[in-house]
Amino acid sequence: MTVIHVPGSKSVTARALFLAAAANGTSTLLRPLSSDDTEGFAAGLTGLGYDVVREADRWTIEGRPSGPAATDADIYCRDGATTARFLPTLAAAGASGSYRFDASAQMRRRPLAPLTEALRTLGVDLHHEEAEGHHPLRITAAGIKGGELTLDAGQSSQYLTALLMLGPLTETGLRITVTDLVSAPYIEITLAMMRSFGVEVTRGGPDNAVFTVPPGGYRATTYAVEPDASTASYFFAAAALTGQEVTVPGLGKNALQGDLRFVDVLRRMGAEVHTSAESTTVRSTGTLRGLTVNMRDISDTMPTLAAIAPYASGPVRIEDVGNTRVKECDRLEACAGNLRRMGITVATGPDWIEIRPGTPKAAGIATHGDHRIVMSFAVAALRTPGISYDDPGCVRKTFPRFHEVFADFAKPTS
């Protein structure tokens, strides 16, 4: 059995940074993810005037319930979607100040409109400097009263997360009615983490789609960041593909992250899965069945499944993943193009991909600068040696040591 210690969750670390910055007092984050995305988020907080001290396994943040200490700042969000969506929302709640936010070319292409329109509805003075609904943008903060919103979160659950976390910083709180929601488990992460920082959101109405967020702010706390379930998917898939056994500590029955449900997909394909209070183990004979699966709630793991799909005994059809077209790249087409380059028959539609069984051949993978494309096809390389990548270093976004750790995992045991 191989035990893999996966780095901290990107999603949890980003939320914890926002909540700690907004809280009353000093918060300590234990085992946060240290990667380009999260370091960019922390650097953005520092640029806004928050006091952030980063040590090896703990980050300490001095909260500022009144908002940024800086009254003028120009923040570069790098490639980070959470940084690019959460930091402007945090800054907007400040009592005063003018803040400009920009991001990489990749992040500039990704949509922001549902979030920025919601902020405007709440009275925020917000201006997109170039393309409407995209970075760069400027916010002039003057506090937010609160009120009612209707939000379409069908492109990204991060829009809703940003507004939920904003709610306690408003004068009267927020009541958000959601008309569409993708990646719903990420909202459960948000609600659980807000609870840890002292805020209870109530949910009700038709289809449980109305979120009521009280005012009153957050309490500082010490918060332990659990391992990243999306990152763990590559090691679980590797075990299923190669007939090995892998255990990931720290992702047990009470894990916050919905992407741990990827192991249920592997179970349907024939792998054996055991989840205890403290860890999850996947073991397999290396023989996988085809299946049709809806991955709307765990769409970040779609590329992981796509990369191992050709090795299954029957077709693999992944449905309801249209939102993956507006991630770091169009992941649906990126997976399809790379699989075709490997000699595999693939069909796609607006929100689905179907992959036929085959014998993949080694090829150069077009990564599109997307960390998840690299890490997913690294799993395929365990059965198809010789795969290469045009930008292997883009894994620094979430797992800078991925290639080193994965190479150790892939070494034959004597």
C-alpha cells in the first residue's frame, strides 16, 4: 500500500484567507496550500493592507472587519479564479478606498459578470476597464448596506461563495436567491467554513435556493486546512488504472470537499474504495468498466476521468460538464483534442464528452497552461509511457511538487 500526503486544499485555503482577513482578531491557518494561486491570494491581501505572516505550515492573518488598510491599491490576481473573484468582493465591503484588480491573460478571458453585476445591484461603484464582465476592473469602496439579490451561478459556484462570504460584512445582511448552481458541493464547503468563523447561513425557499446571510461579521479562529480532494483524484485514479492501492490521509468521512466523490465514480468502474474517519483508500486490479456519469457537482475531476477513460472496457460518457469550458481553458475540448492525438475516438457536445476504449499511443499533450490537464494525463502516462507536455510547469498553480511526488509514486516497488 502507498500512502500519499496531498497538499492542502486550494478551495479551502482561499476561503480561509478571505474569512480570516474579514474576521475580528488574529486567525491562524494550519497546513494551508502553498502554491501560485494561494500565494497570489496572500500577496493580494498584503497589497490591500492586511497583515499576513507566512511560515512553513502556518499562516497568520490579522483580521480587519472594517476592510482594507490601504486606501488605494493595484492588485494583480495572477491566474487565480478565487483570487480574482474573492478579493474584489472583500475590498468592496471596505469603508473607503479605490482598488484596481487585474489578472493574467488566461484569467482575463474567464467570466466575472454575474458577480460584478450582483455587486453593482448592491450599490458598489464598479467599473470594468476593458471588456465588460472581465478583468481588469476598478472598485471604489464605500461600505455595502445589503439587501436582496437574484444570482445565476450556472457558470461558477464561486460567484455565490463570494457573495455569501460578503454577507456578514454588509450593514443589514444578504438574501440571495439562486436560479442555477453548478458545483454545488463547493457551496457546502463555504457554509461549513463560515460556520467555523462564527456565521450561520440559513437556507430555504423553493428547491432550497434562498440563502439568508446575517450581518455582524466573523470571529477569528485557528483553522486546519484539509488535503485537496481534486489533487487526490490523480492518485486515486492512478491506483485504479495500475492495480495498486493508495491511501490519502486527512480525507475521511467528514471531509468538506465534494470532489472526494470521485472515488464513487472509480467504484462504479470496478475499483474497491474504503473511507474511514481519517482517510480514503482505493485499490484495484487495474481492470475498469465503462460508464455514463453526471459530473456536474465534481467537474474539476472530469479531466481525471477523461484521461483514464480509454483504458476502460467500454465507452465512458461524462455528462453535464458545460461549465468546464470556462475554466483555465476549455477543458472539454482540451481533453478531447489530446485524446485524439493519442489515437482515441472521442465525441463531444455542448456539455458532454464520450470516449471510446482503445490503445492510446504516446503523444505531446497540449496543456493550454492548465494544471489539471497536465496532472490528469500524467495518470494516463502510467500505462502509456512517453507522454510529454508543452508546459509541465503550470502545475505550480496548485501543486508545485507534483512531478516529483508523482514520479516517486510511479517507481516500481521491488
